[in-house]
Amino acid sequence: MERITDVPESLVRPAGPVQANDYDSFAAAYSAENENNILNAYYERPAMLALAGDVAGRRILDAGCGSGPLSAALRDRGAVVTGIDASAGMLALARRRLGDGAAPHVVDLNGRLPFADGAFDDVVASLVLHYLEDWGPTLAELRRVLRPGGRLIASVQHPFVDYAIQEPRPNYHATTSYTDEWTFNGRSFPMRFWRRPLHAMTDAFTTAGFRLAVISEPQPDPAARELFPDDFHDLSTKICFLFFVVEVPPSAGGSDG
């Protein structure tokens, strides 16, 4: 799971009723935590970038871009990046990070995407699919906006971890929801996730028309060893996130351009 620690109260939106997964309620606090912690900065993002490889000149959709750290890293490597997120608060931070040339869109991944067929070479979906009960419509849209031969690179919470922490222990083969609590400066924020078995994940990709290229359970960046010795050992020896690269088949004529 993303590990959330206490941050200054000034970074958290004023108190009030909070719905589950309301990132607007703690956008700045989450962004600050995400910037340099071991799970995001030294594990998940490096793994996504490694799977993406050489992205120079590639048109990439960052689906669930948050405050834009992955978008910025991809852009720094030469990609042309478009970010989308359901949280206006997170996108305000992304615009601040990425500058005037960036125009991230407020988009709900449960609906139709505001892009033409085949508009992108790659889609990155960083720790976002596990918020969705039904992957089907979202994956169909992500496939639609990818060109033939394009890739979806996704990270999710590992289904074995989620299965282990839920009480009572659910049916492994069922898709089930659970709620976690993230805390900023003593205030709790409910986060709802959907756990599904590994075969349901791979079936969802293939049903949407993707073919599976990579399943990865990476190690953290070695640079984290000195910065976070205890957490580094845990990440190096235990299950955390699961990563996929799935591809749109090339067109019948053999061209992927």
C-alpha cells in the first residue's frame, strides 16, 4: 500500500465530511508524501520507468496522473505526455509542476476518454486500476486510444497482499472491496479499494483485446538502501505491488505505426 505519514496541517483541506477516495481532501499532503518516500519515489515510479524503457518522442497518456511526478519523469525522458485524473485538486498541483505547456484533463476513468482512436503510443496507469470495481469499460477505452502495437503499463496493489490483510479472509476468487484509512496529521481519510484474483486481472486485459507481455514483481531502487534501511529490507523480501505490460496487437498489415 502507499504509506501515508503525518504532514503539516496547512497541507490538508479544512475539515468537513470526506467521501472515500476523495483526493481533493488531501491533495497537497499526498503529493508531498509521494515525492520522496520509498514506496513511490524509490520503488513504484522507478519500476514504471524501467518498464517503459526508451520513451523519447512517444505520445503517452498518464491515466490517473495525480500531481504529475510520473508525467514529469516521462517528459524529462523525451515523451509527449498527456495527464488525466478525477481529482481537480491533484491536477492543480500537476499544472504547477509541469508548467504552462501542460494541460491535464479532469477525467473519470469509468467513462469515455476525450481522445481519438489510436491517439497514444503508450498508456501508463500507476496505482489506479485497484480503485475500480469493473476494469472492463476502462480497459476498453484505454485500448481504443492506443495505436496498434501500443502498450499499457500498469501497476496495482498485489492481490496476494490484499487477500492477506482483509478480515475476515475473503473468497480469493471473488472480486471484493475493502476500506483502508490514510492519516494526515491525526485526521483519517477513508480509501476504498477493489481486490481481485490474479487470473481476473489477466482475463480483463485479454478480454479488452490486449496481449500480456510482462508481469513484474520488481525490487526497490538500490539507492533506497541507505535512506530507508528497514523499509528497504521489507520491500526486498515481501510482496507489495504488481506490474503489467500489455500490448495492443499490431494491425493486420503488420504495421504498428
